[in-house]
Amino acid sequence: MPFADDARPDQRAAQANLARLINAGQAAGFAGLIYDNRDAGHSDLGHARYPGLVVTRYGPALQDRRLHYGLAEDLLFDGIVIGNSSTAFKSGRAPRSLPRAAMTSGVGPTFAYQNYRLNHFYVYPEHRDHDAVDLFPANWPYMIISQGSSYRDRPFVAAAVWALAAMRPDTRAMLQREDLVAPTLQMILRRSQAHVRNRATYLTGAAHPTVFQQSALRLDRVVALAQSLTPDTVPPVPMLQVLSETFAPRAGLIGRSERLFDTPGAIARIWRGPEWEKEMILATDTRGPARAADAKLHWVLLRGDPSRVRIEPLDESGTRARLTINWHDRRPIAPRAERLSDRVDIAVILTQGGVESAPAILSISFPTHQQRDYAAPDRPGAPPRLVSVDYDAIAAGRTYDPGLHWSAPWRDTPIYEEDRLTGWTRTFSDDRPNQRFLADGRFANGREAAYTLKGKEKGSPFLEVAEITLIDEQN
């Protein structure tokens, strides 16, 4: 396990401590762990330095089916798996990192949770999805996403392997038996960041970023925390379930779903409707060991404007909560941060004794490529309502995810009579005349509006609208 001459003090301390623990028979060591490299050796861990580590090799038949490369999906191994793929989708209509591809594909979240649930732990780089703006539509505990591109994943792969090697043999056996390896590794890596010195910080967004920084990784703390866990102190894993919500299966001009994905450890929603406020009631449960007498569930706002998010526990034990969220414009991911975000994250974290659990996370992403203006009506106490929305993101140079959103060459201005929406006026970006619509989306003349999603302009999907003309009206 040698480090370079310029290794940090925490790395050297971790190496010495791990070697001592293994030699004393107090740590499980590397034997029996499976390393799964999924980029054809491009960002290989250097597994020869880890005695006893089992390395996957893919035969021609599996390589022909591309099962050896990219995202780990439905190919599972019987054992504890640590893997990585320092690759990304760099071309095509929607280039993106592997994690963002998983979040925005139909089966991606299911496969990601399956890996998390069955002792498979993977690391992928963010590759241009987390630079000036956090482009991820969700945050989840199913993998570690590393800042940067090629090779930036390897320090986190090594940290996960070291954590497992540092565990007491009976603790690691229990984690494998109960399928708790990945959640426990998530907790260890989050709790061992340089800036996470106490529980108070762990219960904030600072401990649970979308993307992890190598500079915050402290291997000495990883090894020490992993060794300290016993079968009796491993925390249960929180899970989430939606009991009710105002996010709709069809919303916005073209009726797309606001429900991006629902999995036990992560739920994601996309705000598409015109509302200023939405509400969800969530329930949480745990899997794994029984909760200790001092166990406590915490509902935590990881990201978002505290004045626009309200979390109301509905019982003393914290197993249910009402979440009320107002519209968010693009804002810094944290106070004084330069990186921007279009997302709200809310987590459930369990604490008991001296340990904390991995988070279960609800994410809500906002289409801030649309220029929305909300204003309160004259009536005292009335909530804000939408007064204008400019859909022309392409003309304004506002980027958006072409897999989730679209642009349109117009601005809509809602029309209200008292508190009731009666329609809206559409003003086009070109020289077309204004159009008037009814509240149900029909043209003012009563004809249905037909929206067509196209994808030619600047490579991004954009919308066009026309009246539906019945056949018998053409004769």
C-alpha cells in the first residue's frame, strides 16, 4: 500500500494504522473483496498493491455486449464489490456524466438502488456536470461522484477499499450478510471529510454534497471510523415513501411527469407546473439492525432557501413529515459558494449512540432555464402567483438538460380574474401575432392546441404550437 513521497500526513497515518491492524489480526484486510474496473483499465486502482483483492475479468462474450464498460447496471456479483468507471457520454444530443445518465434514464435509478442494496459500491467522476453549475437533477447515496474527470475517482475507490479492509472481521461479515456495505461506506466517507468534525455538521448539506472533493478526503479518519464500528453499533438505513403529493403525473404545456424517480433511498421530482407552492407528505422507515433506544430520525434541509422550505414532522418519532416547498430560482449551492444550483435537497438521517446513518434524500429540481416571475396579488395574505414565464431559453442562451426540458420561442402572461386563472396571452419572440389561450390550454376560439417537440435548433429540443383542425372542418 505504498504512497508517493509527497503523500499527505493523513495518508501516511492511515497506512501505518491499517498495516498495524491487519498484522494484529484486528482488521479484515483486503482478501475477499472484489474490484470491478469498468473502463478497460483507464483508471485502474492499481490492485497489485492490495493483497488478496479479487479482480473482475470480462470474457469476449460479455465485452461484445458492453457489459464490462461504463455504468454498472444489472450485472451483479456474489460478494462485496468496489468499482469505478472513469468515463462519460461525451458526444450526442445529451452529453453527460455516467451518474447524470443514470438519474435521467428510465431504469437507471432502479439499477443504482439495486447496487446500493446488494453490496455494490461504485465511484464515477462528474465530468463537466459540476463546474459553474450543479447540473444533476438529484442527489442520492447510491454511488460516490467525484469532482473532475479521468482518474479523480481513484482516491475514493481506494478509500472505500481501505475502509472495508480496516473493519473488524465480524463487522464486515455482518454488513455483507445484512446487505449494509454500501450505506455504511457512504456514512464513513461522508463523516470522514475534513470539514465534518461533529454531528452538527453531519446534519447539514456540508456533509452531503452531490459531488465529493478529493481535497476533503481524510484517510486516517476513514480507517479509524471503519475500525471503530462493531456489529452492535452499525446504524440502520433510512428509507423514504411518498404518502401524498401535489407533484403531478402530467404537468406543464406538454404534460410531462413531475415524478423523475421513486426508490427507497432517493426520490426525485421536477417542478413543471405553474404553482408557487407544492406539498409532499413522506414516511420513513429503516432496514437493517433494530433501532437502539436512543435512535432519532432527523429531517434536514441539505440545500435550498430555508425561507422557502418548511419541514413539519407529523409524529413524535419523526416517521412522517409534511414538506412544503416554494418555487426556487437558481442560487448558490451554499452561502458564499460560487457554484450554482437549481435544486432543493431534503434528507432523513438516523442517529444513535455515537454514529449516524447514510442519508435518504428527496430532491426537487427547478426549470430555471425558464424565466419565471411570481408576484403576490393585492389581496392581503395571498400567496404569490405566476405573472410571466419566458420559455425562450435558446434565444437567451440559458442552458437546459435536453433529456428533461425544452425551450419555446414565446413568453406567456397569465390572466386572472380575482384569484382565478382565466387564460393567458402568448407573445412570440419573432414577428408572429400574439395568441390568446383559455385556462384549460385551448385557443381562445375553443380549438385544441397541438404542441410539437422538435430538436433541430442548436441541437436542443424546442416546442412549436398549432391549432388542431378537425377533418370535417377542412371540407
